[in-house]
Amino acid sequence: MKDMSCLGSGPYAFFMASALKESNYSKKIKELVYYKAPKAPAADSAEIVMADVITTLFPLGWSKEGLFAYAEYSIAYEGSHNVAYTIKNMNSGDTLWRKEIAYGIVSDTAELYFEFDPAAVVLVNGTESKEQVFKYMWLLSEKEVLPGLKKEGIVFDPAVAFTKQAGYQGISFEIEQALESEDILSEYTLKSNKYGPRVIYKDYFGEQPEVAGLIRSPYTETLVVVCRQRRPLFEMEREIVPILVGYKLD
């Protein structure tokens, strides 16, 4: 890898994407598509279409005690490419470990100016998919993240089975909205015909979330309900984010 940390207003740890070689771990990583493809307006439509900025979701694996590890990749308005690694106990709902890292992703060295402090900068060719860009960032953080996964007993296996339905073996899930105040603060609750309600989002902004599908642990009777929500982001953009809720099956 060529060190170009002297460039720009840094100093930044600078990496050429072409020099980042895939590892046995990065080869297995695959995006979980929990969102719907946006509908294109009719050719003769004058409708103003707001762009959807998607937070992508990457499963990393399960522990044999019901802990689930995953990564979320989003791009902020100031241009930072943000990765959040999370390990969550899907039996209790507790977040056990979380690490957030911001990167600079550029396709031209003339772009080496940032309104944030990147952990590293990667020079890409500009044609990569978000999954490939995430892999670049994973390769830079792999040695730091893997010990966190190992400590919690996570078996690295991103190939989880994702079922695009809102029910499992007679258990159904749906999301309901309640207004909390005269200021129209909305509270969204994930309800089930078998388990108690869970509040999954509470704010002034954000559309009605939807149940996108289910992930089941290969080791325990633990289920993850994957929800998606669209929220206002910036001017003509909205963000689509995943919300993961776990249940210990009786």
C-alpha cells in the first residue's frame, strides 16, 4: 500500500483501493437488502422525486448464546462514509458492543478536504458498488473489529437466511403509530400476537416503519425482526434505515 498521508490538509492515512487485497473474511461479506427499490416516476410526470439515501446493512454472524453482530454503512451530508459495527443480545435487546468509524472516500486526490476527521482516506475509481466500498472500509478495520467479535463468541458467517415476511410459525408482527403530544411526536411500536409491544422509534420526524423480514439464529431459538424506516435527511433527500429487534422464542 502506498502511503500518501502527506497529501491534503490531513495528515490522513491514505490508501489506494486497488492495493487493498480481499481477505478470507471480506470475501464472505454480503449486503442484506432490507429496503424496497424506489419507484421511478412516469416519463411525463412533473412530480418532484426525493432521493433515497440508503443505510446498507451487513450481517457478520451469530454467537451460540443469541448475540448478533452486524454493520451499518451510511453517507452523511458532509460527505463522511460512516460504518457502525454492533453486537446486540437479541434475547434481551441489550447492545453489548458498538464501534463507529468515519472514512473519507474520494475518486480524485483534489478532493482531499474534509469537514470531519476521517480515520483513513481511500482513493476509489468511482464505479464501485456500496458493497464494494464497504469492503474497502472493512479491510481497514478488520484487525480492530475481529477481536471484538471473537470476545463475544461471534461465529463470523455473513450468509444469514433472510425471510421477507412478517411472521414465523404462527407468530405475526406489525407496527403501530401513536401520537404522544400536541406537538405531534410520533411513537412507533412493534407489536406481536404473542409477545409484548416494543417501542422502536420515537421522534418528530420519520415515516411509518415497515417490517422488512426476519432473521433466525442458526444456534438458538432467537429471532430478529428487521424493520425499515424512511426519515428526512437533507433538502431533497430522505434516508432509509434498518431497525433490528430481537425476540427469544418460547
